Amino acid sequence: MQARALVRQNRADYFPTISTGLSATRDHQSTNRPLYSQSSNTYTDIVLPVSASYEADVWGRVRRTVEASRAQAQASAADLEGVRLSLHAELASDYFQLRELDAEEQPLSSTVAAYEQALDPTQNRFKGGVASAVDVAQAQTQLETTRAQAIDIGVQRAQYEHAIAVLRGQPASTFSLASSPLEAAPPAIPSGLPSELLERRRDVAAAERRVAAANANIGVAKAAYFPNVSLTTSGGFESTTITNLLSGPSGFLLAGASAMVTAFDAGRRHAVSDQAQASHDQSVANDRETVLGAFQDVEDNLAALRILQDEAKTQQAAVAAARNSLNQSLTRYKGGSDHLSRGDHGARARAVRRKDGRTDPGPPDHGEHIARARAGRRMGQLHSSPKAGVLRQSDQSDKRVPAEDPKAVASEGDRSISK
């Protein structure tokens, strides 16, 4: 509004200025003044004048001033639209972020339910002596960690909901959005769009208008080197009594023209002209920077879109692999072969300890406990036999059978456990 009012103010210089008034004076002259006349010593003067003045825009000063103010008004309007667009973009961004959190909340809830279901059989296996307390603790850790992530999602969603309420001009306490994951795909961006679309950006339009305003100010500064041509006229009625003020003989008229030029100003006009030129150069540089920034934003978003599409394909492959792994794990679990994975984990843990230089074997798994117990019983039976460690003679043949090897017994125990 301020810029538009300034345009109307400068545009008024295209038209003449007209003024009028009414004055009444009672004059008593000195008797000692030169050319004294007794007949005109005291008199009354009533004047009703009408005057008009007009500055001829010979050198384009007024025209350039109007152009500069109009360009500034357009730049201000572009700035205002840019602010509105930024608010709309912020509102849309917050809305899509909120819907993204809604979409993330569903798999987290499903994961929490799955971990809760997985915790029950793990606890049952621990009570039956098949699983260890470490397995139960790991299952509980996964469950509680996922629950904490779900709570964080709720906090972030509330913050985005409050931000949307503020952008809509409503109190945060009275505004809410129901959970609804966004399932629609983003619109496809066609290739080969013309670069002229960047002219619709409000910052680019504002920068271009400021260049036009600076260029018009150069014309205003140059016009100061030429004479200022003015036309004036004055007319009205003048009388000594009010009764015959508006009569024809009481009228008067005066018209004239003038041309004024500044002969010496100690370089003021030259400095003003240099300042206008420097301001124009700055506006051109700012406009160039804004346009380059607009091209950069376009390229950044196009590159991000292309790369994120590849990332989405990779994530889809990872989801398919994870789903396949889950199906295989469920198949092994339902088939009763889940202890093999525990044995593999124990072997990997022992390998890591050996790699780190640790000599302690670590806690053995359930299969190792059973194998060692059976090997111990076998060794006890061998030591309790009077013929242990010697060759035994069969009653029916002279074939000699060697004594049982403890390592073979342990290996046999391991094979029986795996069966």
C-alpha cells in the first residue's frame, strides 16, 4: 500500500497544481510616504485569486520518477507474494511431514506387536531351559527400544500439528488432524520444461523490477542537468467592496513562464548521478545472483529426486530381502530348527573372542552343556572299569578292541544333540 501510494503521489506531477483563496485587508497608508494622495489614504482590498502552476516534463524527470516508483511498487508486490508463497510452502511441508510420520507410525506399531508376540515364546523357552536369559533380555530390549521410537514419532507429530495450527491462525490447543497416512504418489515432473518458468518465481520477479527502478533513477539524475521549465498563471477578482467583487471589471489575469537551471552546485548533480549508476550495478548483480540461485534450486531438487528414486528402489530391495529372511526364520522356527541359529551365534561369538586375543571360551551354549555332561559320564565309566586303558579281549573272538577315546565320545555327543 505504501509503494502504491508513492506511485500515485509521483503521478500527480503530470497535472498542474491549482490553488485558490479569499483575502480581505483594510489599508491605511502613511501621509508622509512618497507620492501621497489624499484620495487613496485609506481603502479596503478584497481579493479572490485562482492560481495554477505546471512543470513541463521536457527532459523526462517526472516520467522517470513515475517509472521508478511503479517498478518499486511491483517489486514490493512480488515480495509480498513471495512471503505468502513461503507461508503456503511451509504449511504444505509441515502437512506432508505430519503424514509421513503417520506412515512411519504404522510399521512401528506393527513392529511393537511383532516383538510382543516374539517375547512370549522366548520367555516360554527360557522357562523350559531351551533359551538363555540373554535371549529374553535382547527381546525385551528390542521391544522397549521400538516403543520409545513410537513415542518419539508421537512427539514430532504433535509439533508439526501445532505448527500447522499457527500457520492457519488458530490456537494449537483447538486444532487437531486425524491420523491418515499419505498413500498418493507425488506428481511426475515432465522433462523439457522451459526455463521461462523461473520468471514466475517471486524473488526473480522482484529482483528484475528493482533493476528497472534503478535504471529509471538514472534518468531522474540525468534530468537534473537541464533547466526546469515551469508555467504559471493567476487570475481572479479584486474589489474594495464585497458587492461588486464578482463583477466583470473586478477581474484580473496574470500568466507567465520560467526556466531555471542550476549553474553551480560543487559536483552535487554528478555525485547523485554516480550514486544512481552504482545502485543500478548493484541491482543487476543481485538480479544475476537471484537467477543463478533459482537455477541451482531447480538442479538440486531434480538431482535429489533422481537420487531418491534410486534410493527408493534400493530400499524396496532391502524390504524384500528382509521379508524373505523373516519368512525363512519363521519356517525354521515352526519346524523346530531354531537351535541351529543359536549354535551358529555361539560359534561366531567364540570366533570373535579368539580374534580379539581372548583365551576364555565364554559361556557355552545349551548343546555344549549336554555334550560335556555325556562325555563326563562316559569318562567316569571308563575310569571306574578295572580294564580301562588296556586292550579288551572278546569272549567269542580274539579281536582286540581299543579303549574309548574321550574326544570321540564328545564328538558323538555333539552329533546326537544335532540329531
